[in-house]
Amino acid sequence: MPMVAFAATRRGQDSFPLIQRFVVTPLLLFGGALFPVDGLPVWVAAVVQATPLWHGIELCRGAVLSTLGGWATAGHLAYLSAWVGAGILASAQTFRRRLEA
């Protein structure tokens, strides 16, 4: 949802490859999908755990391994819900501004 708000501010397509290169690819590499986050340095692991991708991967991993439940799952869902809610608010405001201009 935050990317929808960002997309509403663009007039062309020039910035999207940069988003892919500098945001999406590092998120994938360091999100915990390809290798465990436990092997990363502490400061990198803290940055990774602040990303929405890591929380989604932890939820999927818990669903596959049947370890969902408890406060950790609620925390992951709350974090992802906060990103979605903030993105909806930001995109609604951005689209409104764009349509009124």
C-alpha cells in the first residue's frame, strides 16, 4: 500500500526500476526468505526485522511449520496491518490530491 501512494505521485515510469533495484531486491536478499536472519550481524538483523517482508515470511513459515499462535503471530499481524493502514491513508490522500489538481 505505501508503494501505491508512491506510484500516485509519479508522472512517468522512470523511478520504478530504481525502486526494484534499491528496495525490492535488497528486501528479498535480506528478508529471511533465502537464508536465515540469525546468521547476519546484529545491526543488520535489527534492520531486517523492521521490514514488512520479514514479518510476512515469519507468518508463512509459521503456517507451514504449524507453529502459528501466541503473541509473536499477533505482533506480526499487527505490524503488517499497520503498514496496510498507513498505506491506505497515504494513498487515499495522494490520489485525492492528484485528482483535485
